[in-house]
Amino acid sequence: MIDPSRTSLVRAQATLGLALVFAASSTACLNDSDSLRQAQRQFPSLIDTIVGRFDRNPTLYYRMRIDRLIPAVVSDPTNLQNYDDIAVAFDRLGQDEMAVIWMDRKRKVLDKLGNQAPSYHWYSYHANLGTVLFHDWMHKGASIRSVEEARAGRDHIAKAIRIKPDAHFGREPVQLAAMDRIIAVVGGTEKPTESGALAVDGLKKKEIVNGWAGLIVLGGAWESPDAFAELAKSGWLIVKSKTTFYLAELRARELFRQGRKAIWTDRSSFLHLTFDSLEEREFQALRANADSYVKHRQDFMLVRLRQGRHPDTDPDFWNGYQPVPHYEPPWLQDEFEHLVRSQKFVNGILFAVMILLGVGGLVVRDKVNKRRATHAGI
């Protein structure tokens, strides 16, 4: 017989973890001018993603965007991108209900445009609305009594995927699978457990890794132990780079030690992990470099934002900016050289096999020709 008090405890723990995980997964499905620009730039490396060396903007950045764009919508209510930018900015500031209002306003414009509305904006409408509905449910306590709001958000994400299945580095299918698991855990139909890596229909392991990386860089999964645990549980990561696999484990352990909650990952399995002292030192050096990079960039931005300048409208905003240089530990070069040597070895074997097959084919052909000659009496 299931202990009711135990079931309530499990659900309470899941609720605590939700704010940390889904600030990640759901924010990652937000679509605004920043996400469009990111799609056109080179995505951060997997190591930079794991240690946190990627761009995050200060809250003033989003407040200034809202103040500028609301009057712009009054002047031109047909500019659909402005609705996305305002809604996402409100969501980044934690004002979910305002974000929902702005998505509702966008829907009215889409309905008026009918078939003339670009398909991308139907996609971004469903992706953004699904995200902010889930956030709203989460910030109100993620109660089972109001889980229909979460399911509605989940269904909007599913619609976004059907419209644009390859959008944003494969984040949405990974997010949808995480949404389903979270709703199941909170609803009591699935127990929090450290099972295998989260399965995503139709995606290979490498694509799932890329999806989680997208959730981390473009959302709040940077604070999610589940996201890094999923990276660490990926067999593809071990094959690609054992060091990167260790970094993902170290990041998950770091978050658990900071008191972060998970929904489906067993924290004890990461808290008790031990690593070589060199791996520990290199992880800390990479993390310190990443934190320095983020702080330096935000300090640069804040000086200009406080002067009334904003990168949306000021083409010279980034003049003079120099990012903090990368810290590149020696093992990165060693690992790269090992991969090159391994690839050369594999290529050598393939070449040898091709030569043997070619020689074997010539021998077989020669025997066949001799047999034919014998039968012909030559």
C-alpha cells in the first residue's frame, strides 16, 4: 500500500524542483529577436555550455526593450515581432501574466491576417504562449489542481513543433519530453527516479545532447541539475569526449551542492561522485573563467544601458568590447590530438581493408577467367 504522506512529500519535492528546471526548459522555447540572432551565430561549444561561458543579459536590458516597444506597437500594431519581443522580455522578468496578455494580443493580429500571416509567427506564437503558460503555472506553485494550465502550455509546444520541427537546435522536442515527465511526476503517475537518459521520440543521442545544450544556453537550464544529469547520462557524450562527460557530472554535482533541486534525478548519485584532483582543478578554472566572462560582459552592458543606449537601437553599442580570453586547459589539446590520431588510425584501417578487398577481387576475377579458359579449351 502506498503511504499517502510519502506521496505528498514526493509531489512537494517535485514542486520545489520545478522552478529550477523549467525556468530552463520552458524559457528555452521562447522566441524573440535575441533567439533569432543566436540562430545566425555560431553556437557555443559544448564545453563552454557546460561551464557557463555563454551570453546572459541583465534585467535592465529587458525593461528598456519593453519601454521602447510598447509605444512602437501602438504606432504599428501589425509588426508581429514586437509582440514576441515584449512577451519574452516580460517572461524573462518573471511577469508571466503580462507575457500571456501580449501573446493574446498577437493572436488577434494573426487571426486578422489569416492566411497572410507568416508561418514562423504561428510557430513563435505557440512556442511563446506554451512557455509562459507553463511558467505561470510553475510560479503559482505547480499545483496538481491547476495542472490543466501546464497541459495547455505543453499542447502549445507540441503545435509549435508540428509547424517548425527543426527550430532552434532541436530544443523543443527535448523540452516537450521534459514537460511530459514533469507533469507526470507532479501528477503522481511517475515517480522521481534516476532512470536512463530521457528518451525523445525521433531524435538520436547526439541530437538530444544538442537539444539539452540549447535549453541551457537559451534558457534557464543553466541552474537545472536534471539538464546536466541528462547530458552526463548520454552515452554519446562518453564516446565523443570522456572529459566533457566528466564536466557535465561535475556541473550537476556543483548544483546539488548549492542546494538546487531536481525533479527526476537522484541527487545522492552525484553528491558522492569523486574525481581526479586535476579534473576538479580544471573544472573550477573553467568555471571561474566563464563567470569572469559573463560578469565582464554584463558590466560593459550596464554602463551603456544606464546611459540610455541599447544594442537593439545603437549600432555602436558593442564598440570597444573585448571578451575575457578563453582558458584552455592542456588536456583539451591532448584530447583533440588523440581524436585526430584515432581518426587517422581508423582511416588507415579502412584504407587497408579497401586494398585487401581490391586485391581479393582481382584474385577471384583471375581464378574465374582461368576456369572459363579451361572450359573453353584454350
